[in-house]
Amino acid sequence: FRPEWLPGRAPPLAVSTVRVQPATAVTSTRQTDSYYEAVRRATPAVVNVFTSKEVNPRHPLLQDPLFRRFFGDPNEDAQRATSLGSGVVVSRSGYVVTNYHVVEAADEIEVAFPDGRKMLAKVVGNDPETDLAVLRVHADHLPAITFGSSEALHVGDVVLAIGNPFGVGQTVTSGIVSALGRAGLGINTFENFIQTDAAINPGNSGGALVDAHGNLIGINTAIYSRSGGSMGIGFAIPVSIARSVVEQIVKTGSVTRGWIGVEVEEITPTIAESFSLERTQGAIIRGVLRGGPADKAGIKPGDVLLEVEGKPVADTQGMLNLIAALAPGSSARLKLTRRGKAIEAHVVIGRRPKPRPRPDPD
């Protein structure tokens, strides 16, 4: 889902400082053969993101003192791995959103604007579970993109993808919304992707997916590909998720989510039959963390979770999203079934633990 990049790869401020352009989206229904105006409005806010990091030799022989005595210190010849991606300016005061995997482990980040300006950027915070990161450049009065509404999207709506594919420079491709609510792809922990056939290629990650009027509706993040190039199946993080993540990171430097301490399993038709369930909607509780919020509320393995605060649980991904949206410390009402009998549980929501960082590859 994530092709390899081409070879050679501020303290948090108050949220009030993020002045996102209000979503006074252009809504003209006039038919047009050109999307020039949409491109003109959106492209100034889409930037190229170049990152680099130092890569030291890891072979044991290169670390041997005798070897270093005769052949020198390999650290002196440490190489720098570089990569490229895209980003979107979401605040005139210098905040840029991109993908976490674009800037992961980078020790130097440079942002290039369409007008030729280049600026060093710092990571304000990141959220690996949605693959989003927020950068900051020290500049004012930047061209910020206008936020649209991903909830108003329909399959078949025209969309434009803007980014820096293969490092050739800012490029615009067009397509339609192919599907909504794509999940279970194994790309991120929290998935609710917009699927599009607008061509997205390596280097587009972190760039903008905009509607036909130039309003931001998603952040391009992944493609399905066997060749490393676009095959007409691309995925973007909805702007509703991106906006929530950006606001939390700018305000606190991190993202806080709800958690109840359970392990869940999808309900297949076979499992539904064995549990005497009429539908496959919901999520089976496979395990409960001892002493966790669910355990304290009396939830047990084998229970089937059907609703969270009155909202139906469609599947395990839906359950994860519903729980994560709850504020830690708040009380939530969960509707479950246990051996065919309907029960309710009131859970005091905990704080979702931060994901463990992945080890650097050898």
C-alpha cells in the first residue's frame, strides 16, 4: 500500500492561533469543462516536503575496533537517506499537515512552496495511528487552503489530487470519489478512507485531495499498487479526521483518544450462527484487560458489543472509532449481548496508550 520512496529518501501553541480558512465553500453548480479556478485556489497551499536523516552503517564488522583502526571510523562516512512527499498549509501562521510516514525519523525537513520559497520546518506533533503529522515553518501570511466537508461527499463527485509525484514538481490529477468509508486495509489503526481513482503516486503522500471548487476534503496517504505507480486506487484521510488531529496537536502537542481495554473480533456469518446472532453487525469481545475500564464495568470475554452511547457498532473498526472519539474520564453507556441476553454496561473511559515506536530497520 505504501510504495518505497525514490532512492536517496516549537512548542505547541494555543489552538486559537490556528486560523483555518472557514469552509465558506464555493457551491456553484454551473457545469464547466475546466477546473482552473479550483486549481488556482488550492495549489498555492500545497507544498513539497523534503526530508533527510543520517544512516550509520550497522554491519558488526564496521563496529569492530580493530577494523576501525585500520580502515577508519565508519561513522565519518555516514550516509544521508532522503525522501520526498507533499503537505498542505492549513494556517496562515505556518502550520502544515502531512503524512507521518513522510517525516518519520527525519532529522531535517525542508518545505518548498510553489512560488519557489524554501523553508526549514519542525515537527509540532504527530499521530502515527492516523498517519498524520503537523509541521511548523516560521512565516506569516502564508496561503492557507480552505477546508471543505468530507461528510458532504458522494460517490461519483469530482476530486483533484495535488502533490509532488516522483519529485517531478507540483502536479494536479483528476478523478472521482470511488468509495467512502474504506476500512480494514491494514494501513492505519484508524481507517475511514476516501477512495479515489485520481492518479496518486509516490511523492503525493501528504498532499491535498480537493473538490471541484478547490476546498480540501482529504489528505492523500496511500495507493494500492503492484508496480509502485498508480493503478487507479488511491486513499485519502478525510478532512474531518485531519482537522481534529491538527487542532489537538497544535493545542497540546499530541492526540488524546478514548480506550476501554478490550480485544475484539469481527463477527463472521459462522460466528454469528454459533452465537445465535441474527446479524453480523457488532464486535465480539475476545479479551478484557484485567483492571482496565471494561473489566471494572463488568464486561467479559464472549460479550457482543452492539452500541456505544446509542450509536450502532457496525464492525470492529467502527467500534474502535466510536470508543476513540470519547473523552477520557467520561462515562459511556454500552449495549451488549451475553449468551443471547441484552445487557448494559457503564464504562469510565480511559486514555488510549500511545503506540510503541517501530524499531529502526537494520
